[in-house]
Amino acid sequence: MKILITGGAGFMGSNFIRYLLQTHADYSVVNLDKLTYAGNTENLADVIGEYPDRYSFIRGDIAKSEDLSQAANGCDTIINFAAETHVDRSIMDPASFLNTDVIGAYTILEYVRTHPVKRFIQISTDEVYGSISDAEVTEDAPFRPNSPYSASKASGDLLCRAYSVTYKTPVLLTHGCNYYGPYQYPEKLIPLFITNLIEKKKIPLYGDGSNVREWIYADDFCRALDLVMLKGKAGEAYNIGTGYRISNKDLTMKILSLLNAPREMLQYVPDRPGHDARYALNSDKICALGWQPHLTFDAALKKTVDWYVRNEPWWRRLKSGEFLEYYKRQYKTL
């Protein structure tokens, strides 16, 4: 099987590429990535060396049909990880989110509609459902996005539904909870807090820290997505969550404890606009396909902390700005 992974130089895309190549000896992968600030070819340095005949990289934009056509040529399956994802950035600059998350999804759907692609999986988020006051949301819950990011993802998801119904396009959706693990760009909560503490810097917690999130370790998400790819039904959506929910404050305390850092390193900062209070997925549907998370949250969080401790040069270059300057010089486009 030949699979196109878009956004494969990012956090979850690179983890899934590594998982596929290690797990399926008969698969080959094409990685199409625009290499924005969060795209890093170093995330796959080991893959390039280990699987030279089964992995290839193309720099391009999913919103440009010519780039997509070049990368998708001969691919059986397309999995779209490419997205602008950081809520804070979407509040400051919504336009880039609309281009990648909406126009990008449309461009892929048009390609799949007119070419013999067997399966297209759109990677989405639990944030499209909005803030959940209690209980859990199933896949048929209405969308109530509250940030430009979640609104852009919801828009792309609705396009996927429309193409499935109108054109019978073989598209599936996944709505995942918050990811964490190796290679996550250090602007997100867990890697930001870990790396700040290693640098002896304070960690900024929004509001009173009561916002609740559901978390999934990268490897567990990869296994769930693999199952959707193999057994999922076209036209369906699948929530991918663990049921493990924790407030941002309690999570912060766990990170402080793992790094033996004092509570004085915690700094409360003004809450961001439209900050959702709670996310909670009902994931019975993916579990019915035979999936369960392998690691407990505490075990996986410790693995994540240990990875960032061991891989300090990787994240220090990103946080210092050296990485961005490198790509500005190399590509003259950022």
C-alpha cells in the first residue's frame, strides 16, 4: 500500500509515519509538508536513514492542487494531518487557519473525488464539539466551535461530510482528544511546561487552571488511527479518546512533581478569550473496532518528560529561534 501523509513533518504526522513503517513492512509513505514553523524534517531523521526505499518527502502545500497532485500520484490512501492547530495563534491570525484547514481540506477532497483513491482520512479534533459541561459527546453531537482554530477544523469536517453524502467520496473523520508525546512543538502545554522547567523558567497557566482536557499518548493514537484506516467505514466519524480527563492545574502539578520543581515555578496568567472549560469524548465506537489505550496517563507522561530531558538539543533549537532562522535562510519563504 502506498500512503500519502500530509503534514507528516509535524508532531503527530511524524509519529504516525514512523509507526506505519515499523508496523507494516509492505507499506510505503509519501510525506507532503509545507514546512511551516511547526514542520521539522529532523523529526524523521531516523526514518530517512532506516527506510530509504519506503519513505519519500515532498515539500508542498495541500491548498495548492499542483503540489497535492504530485505527492498523491499513485497513492491508495491519503491521511490529512496538515493543519494549523494552535488556538492562541488562531486568535491572533485566523487567515492562515482558514487557508490550511478549510481550503486545504477542500483541495484534497476534490483530488479524491476525481482520482482512484480508496480512502481519505481527515484528522480532526474534539474541539469542534465546543465546551462540554458534563457527560461525553458522541460522533453525532452538533459542532459548537469557540475559537477560529476549532471553527476552521469544523468547516473542513463539514466539507468532508458533504462530499461523502453528495459524491460518495470515501472519506472518514477522526476526532482526537489532546495529544502528547515525543516531537511535539514546544508551544503546546505539556512540552512548553516541561522545557520551561528544564530551563528554570516559570510555567504560565491560564486563568485558575480549572479547564479540563482529555489526553492521549501519541503511540496510542497511532494504533487507533491504523485501526480506522483498516477497519473504518467510509462516511463515518470516529472519536479517539482515552476517557482520562484532568484539569490543567492538576496536570501542571504532575509535571512539577516529575521534574522535582517547586510550586513557585507556576505562574497564573490572564485567561485567553473563549477558553473552553471541558472536553470529553465518548469513544465506544473506536473501542468496538478492538482498540484500547496501552499506557496509563501517568506512565506515558513520565515517558514524555524523559524524552524531552534526553532530547534537549532538539527543543532548545526550536525555542531559541535558531530553527526558524535556518528555514528562513534555506527556503526564503517564512
